[in-house]
Amino acid sequence: MKGVLVTVLALAALVAVGGSHLAPYDPAAQDLALGAVGPSAAHWLGTDDLGRDVFSRLLAGAGSAMLWPVLVALGTTVLSTSLGLLAGYRLGWVDALMMRAVDLAFAMPGMLVLIVVIGVLGGGYGWAVLAMAVLLTPGDIRVIRSLTMAQRELAYAEAAKTLGLRPSRIMFRHLLPNIAPTVVAGALLSFVVAMVSLAGLSFLGLGLPAGTPDWGLMVEENRDLLDLNPWAAVAPVVLLTLIASSATLLGDRLFDTLSKGGSR
Amino acid sequence: MTLLDVTGLTVTGRHLIVDGVDLAVSAGETVGLVGESGSGKSLTARAVAGLLPKGLTATGSVTLSGLELLGARERVLRSVRGARVALLMQDPFAMLNPLCTAGVHIAESLPRSPRPPSPFPPTDPGASPFGTVPADPGASPALPQGSGAAPTRWTRATRRAEVLRRLAEVGIDDPSVADRYPFQLSGGMRQRVALAAALARDPELLIADEPTTALDATTQHEILMLLRNVQRARGMGVLLITHDLRVAFELCDRVAVMYAGRLVESGPGFDMAKVPAHPYTAGLLAALPSATVTLSRLEGIPGGVPAAGDVTGTCAFAARCGQADSECTQERPPLREIAPDRHTACLYEVRPRPRAEPRAVTPREASADETLLRIEGLRKRYGGHVALGGVSLRVGRGESVGVVGESGSGKTTLARCVLGLVTPDEGRIELAGLDLTRRARGGGQAHRLVQCVFQDPTTSLNPSLTVGSTLAEAAAQGTPEGRLSVAELLDLVGLPASYAARRPRALSGGQRQRVAIARALAVRPALLICDEPVASLDVSVQAHVLELLRTIGRELGTSLLFITHDLAVVRQITDRTVVLFRGDVVEEGETARILDAPAHDYTRRLLASVPPTP
């Protein structure tokens, strides 16, 4: 099972990196005479209403569909892990301040903030990615903080403190490896949330200019073609679902194996 | 009359765990099942109650007055559990539902309808030394009005009265306890409530799995006596699972010793304590620390317990036995009868062990006059609770000082103050001339002077670091001159250098505690604080670790501040003892003097509750 999940995600990563080179056609090349037709030997997933090859557009869009979520996941994980460790280890006013900020962040409607950020600032995914990383962080901070608070009470953490080790060393060398299973699973979950949300944003027409080969945008643009070439809209959805569920399940598996291996 | 009859009980999971255990408990008899961790004693008890964890299967036969329980349907088991067989578990903190009052716990365990002629009369007040007062006659469980025999439903009043009567049976006379929640009760009270709930349906057999292990010495003693009185008054059979030989000998009519999943010896506790018929039992007895004599050497049993599956065709103990020969590994020695009701699985007569000579009381040579640690008027309160109420003590250079007290006495808070893990409210801690009470903690040098061995071997090492990196990191915190290498540190605590590559989960409890000691010694501290370092170790391992601490203290000249609730341990390892009671020092002096002639009431009480060492 884990092998299948890893294979799916590895293939996805490969396509994300080299997708535009693998594409059999130029994703932007139009063939207005052909129009929207179903799958054939020449066009595996058919074409859209401008006669563009759906398969090539899917491959070309894989990069942005996964690169941005990876950036969000990285940003969120680094931020939430270090802040969560800090709050959970230091406690006191550091913790109080951080937790009130987290409460505040929780009160904000995430999707709305994203829409406003993109609407006001415009200019592609850049700002959206930053905003999303910030929006996803508070929840993870809480999780990491509570785990840190449990670990810091254990004898090994007290022993490290008694040895006079620097707090940063205790946090990152002693506590972090013992909460790593959750960090890894959390990172994969953030990736999934970011991927689906960004696709949702571009479905709403926010973030990317029309015509860009992007999965969310493809669903939006091709949803009128369900009778002529349903694959043009369905294929990106299938891919999103497949990758999202693989990442979620893999996170779950990894959590189990890492927990068994690391601590007992 | 045999109540419980276990024959050829075998429990297997991925490996063999319990291997052909035969056991019988008669009505009115208390049988002790003794063994170290991993011996399979708890799983034997669970198999009897039909409560094996998923993935384990039991074969053989378990009958309760002729009714086969093994492989019985869940419906049958449910009618037996609680009603005929009750369980009392170890942890009084986890055993009760925190959202239910004590009264609710008992009430919900009561039989569905009151049984007018109770099969067990209320406890004879004379039998209980704890002033058990049966509820006044007016409040006693009202017999069904009108028709005599037909059992009726409980009414609110009769149920309440019955609950109070049950509480009185376990020595709780205060009716308000019924309305309290578990967190408002002490450990001993919780264990009493749990016992009352276990007895609520008047079972014929009570299985008590380490019922007193989590309790203080004095409370432990009270609960054991209570258990005995209840058992006698009811004529109930009791199967007591314990790792503590002394507890088993004190309470049980018969004792069965388990080792690596099988019985190695059984017989009346009294005889067994006098003349053990199996080398394992003899080894366990020899490893018991004594509160009355200071021994020159503490002897554990070498090696570790093998897995039951690895020793099926041989004597399980042969590899660790001093008198094993080729016969012992030929085949599995049967449990043979050597006297009426006395069985052993050893082929030979056990050679009497030379009991280690009492140690000539020679206080350490070291200049104990020179003060290393001086604590003055140390106070710490948590909210309304006073943890330390002005404690003063001193530890000389090279001296070993014991701090004794029960939970809540403040002994751990004291240790944590010295370690800098807790900031005291008031008072002064001075270590080798450095003031440790200030924020700076002696200019950041404190960690080179004082280190600690913590209690719980399961959490004392970082599970994600190898032993080697843990030790190397610790050594790097000490001064560069005289720094010990990882191999030297491992050698110091008697572990092979190859253990450096292992992670804690590949070590046994005793080995982990050795590594923890090596880590603490890596910075060559002047003072080593030991916070119950052997409390959760098996007896045979405990002796090894204590002996290690004793020799290391002597060889390196490290002073020890030894925190424990166990007077026998204090006797073996300390020169001077301080007795703490509710945050105050009540007695202080030479260990031998305090244990032989205690001056304070509390010390006497502590001493009286130590089970006699056979």
C-alpha cells in the first residue's frame, strides 16, 4: 500500500518537474478547426473548445499545481514547528502572546482573506501562497505546542536541561525528533489543503490569467464541454483527488511507522 | 474445595508468552503469583478473566467451580466477570472514571436487584482494625417490604444505604466520600473505592493485579491488611499478582513463582521464604534489600529474563543459575513434588547461598566534614499546597545522604530545586560555595557540579538518540580535562562498548538506568541526585543498580543525595538519612541509628509498614 502511494506521488513529482517537456503538443497550440473532441489516438484525452490538447495542458499544469502547495507546506511546517516548539518549551509570556495571536488568526475566515489578498494585490499566486502559509500555521502551532509541552516534562528533557544544554539545542535536537511523526504528517496535510485551495481559487478565476494551463482553471474553462469532451474537465479533478488522497494516506502511514520507530 | 483450577494454561501471541501454567485457588485461600516484569504473570491473570488483549490466544483449561472459562462465549464470561470473578487493577489513578463519584462506581457495580439474604454477612467490625462501622440498622439495606423472597428493585434510599455499607466494608466510614470524585481522593482511598466496587457483586474469586504497587509504603500496608481482612470475612478466594516477594509472603497462604512464562516453584509462602527450592527464588530472596541490616554487597541475578519461546526445551533459568550443569539443558525439568504441596522445577537441591555479611559500618573515608551542599530554610508552595516548608540539610563531600518520605512529602520538589528545575520561593541553596538560588545559577557552572538520575527508565533517555550520542553530548558539557569517552562511560556502568550504537528501546529497564547513570556522571559532578532510581526496576536488577551506585560513589568520590520511599534501599546506600513529612524535616541522623531506633512517630510508622524481609 505504501509502495503504491509513494509511486503515485513520485510520478506526480516527476511530471511536475518535467511535465512541459513530456507534453506531446504545445499546450497553448490551438486548432480551432478541430474544436472540442473526445479522446483519440492523436489526443489521448481529447481537446478543448479551442482545440488545445488536454493531455499536454494537464502535464504542463502539473508544475504550478504542485510547486506552490509544496512551498506552502514548507513554509507552514517551518513556521509552525519552530513557533510551536518555542511556545511549548518556553511557556510563560512567550506562549501567552503566541496563543492569543493564534486565537486571532483562527477568527479570520481563511478563504475570504485569500480572495481579498489576491483581489487587492493581484499578480499571480505569489501573495496567495504567502497568505496561505500564514493562515495554515496557527492550527499546526497549537498541535506542535501541545506535543512539546508533553515532551518537555519527560525525564530525558529534564536531564538535558540539567546538563546545561542551550534551549535551542534541547528544542531541536531532543524534542523535535520525538514529535517528528506529527510534523511530517502535518506537512503532508498542509500540502493537500494548499493544493485543493489553490485549485479552488483558480476555479473561481482568481490568481492566474485566463488561458494558463492550470488544473483549477481547466475545470472552470472546460465545464461547459461536458457533453463534447468530458475529460477536459474531469481529468484535472481526478488528478487532484488522486494526489490529494495519496498524500493524506501516506502522511497517515508515515506517522504510524515513524512513531513506532522513534519512541516507545 | 477448589474454586479456580488452571491447568496447562498457555498464552501465545507472536511468540510464546505463558507456557503451561498449573494453578489452583481454593475458596478462602490467598494465592500469590510472583514474578518479575515479562514473566507472564499479568497475562496469566488476564487469561483467567477472559480479558486477553487482541492478538493473544490462550489454550489449556481454566475452570471456575467446574465451569470451563477458556473458550467460553462472551455471554458466559460476562455473567462470570464481576459476579463471580472480580478484578482489582494496579493503577488507582486510571482505574476509576474521573467523571463519576465514588458512590456511582459502587452503585453501578451492585447486582441488579438487592439480594435479601446476602450470601456474605457484613464484615464483622471486630475483624477490621480500621474502625469499620456498619451503617446503623435503620439505614441497612432495606429488605423488600411485604413479600419476603421476591427480590425487588433498588430504591434510591436502599441503594444509597448499600453503597455506604460497602464503603464501610473497605474501611471508609465517612459517608461524604460517596459523593466525591476520584481526583478528590488519595491513592489509597481510590484503591479502597475500587475494591468496594470489585466486591459489589460478592464475587467468589478476586484477582488483584499489583494492587499496591502504585501506593506509598504505609498505604500499601493498610490496603494489604484490608485485603486480608475482607478475604477472611468473606471466605473469598484471592489470586494476588505481584512482583514483590515480601508482599506475597506477608499476605498469601500459597505462593507460585513464575519465570519466563512458566512456574518454577510453588508452595506455602512461609516455607518458601525459609528454604527456597529453586535457585531463581533463592536469587530473588538474596537480592532483596533489607531495612534492618546493611549488607556489604548487594547481589542481583546476573543476566536477563529469556523469552519463554527460547527456552522451551531446557530449564528456563539455567543460563543465569550458579549451580546449573549439563543435565539442566537436556530437557525441561518437570515441576516435581518435594514435600506435600511443595513443588519445584529444579532438578537439584538448592545450595544455600552465603548471605552477604553485614557491612561494618564505616562511614566513608572522604572528608564528610567539608560541606558540599548546604540548604537553608527552603520553601516552595504550589497554590495552597506547601511542598517545602523550610527545609534545611547539608551533604558533606563524598557523603551519601538519603531523603525519605512518601508522595507529597516534598522530596522530589527538593531535588528539583537543587537541580534548578524549580525555583524555590525562599531559602538558600549553596553547592561548593556557589549560590544556586539566584537566576544565574552559579554563573552557568551548576550543571558541572550536580546531576540527576531520574526515576522512570522508560522516559529517562531520549528515544530518538543512540546511547552513544546521548553520552557524548553529556560528556561535552563537562570540563575538557579528564573528560571520559563514551566507551569509558559505558564501562563505568558495566555495559559493553557496543551498546553505544543502540537506541533506548533496545535496552532493558535496568540497562537504561545504567545509561542514565553514565550520562549523569559524564560531567564528573560533585553531587549526584538520585530520584527513586530503582523504584520501577525488578528486584534482581535493582540490586545491580544499587550496587553500581554504591561503588561509583565510593570510587569517584561523588556525593549522593538519594531520594526514595524505600527504607530498605536507604539502609543499603546512605550514610545519613533525612526524613521528610509534608514538607518538613522530622528526623535526621545516621541511617543505621534512624532505622534501628527511630525517634519520630512518622519514621516509626514508615518502618512498621516495610514488609518483613524473609
